[in-house]
Amino acid sequence: CAMSRLKTYIGAGTLSVTSGSNAATLAAGVNYFGAHGGAISATLPGSSAPSVGDSVKIKAGSDCSSTNTLTVNVYANHTIDGQSSIVLESPYAAVECVYVVSGSWRVF
């Protein structure tokens, strides 16, 4: 097997990386936030019907705290483990949400 074929196979799993901001719609892949400067929120994708298996990784900023929270909301009537939102409240907190069935995200 040529090493170029191995590189093609390994490189196929590359995730997209997006810098998040307040009121942003999150994207499949990695979403990271800089300093919050206050309580902020973001919304999981949904208007374009995410596909089962889509993963959204979220990393809060350095100043995330009990007052500078990052609230992750769902789109419309979707849920995250049965809830309409989750709240990150510690520096560099992280969570991965995976779309498991129509309208339902799970935390991993």
C-alpha cells in the first residue's frame, strides 16, 4: 500500500473548526469561544435538518463562569437529553452533542 493512500484514509476524518460568538448557530465539528465578557448563548443547528450522527463540539472561553455562562440552546422543538438547553459555567468547559434521532441531541 502506498503511503499516499494511507494519508487519504486518515485525513478523511478532519473536523471543521469554527470560532463561536454570542447568538451564533453552531456548526458540526468544533466550535470554540474566546473570552465571553458576559453571559452568552449559541444554538445547535436545526433549520437545515442535521443528519443523524452529526457531532457538535463546544468549548467555552477562558472567562466562562457562573456569571459569564455559555448557554447552548436547541433549535425549535429539538432537545438535548430531553432539555431545551444546557449551560456551561466554568473556564474552558467543553461538551459534545451528537444528533441521535430526529429532533434529539445527546451529550457525550
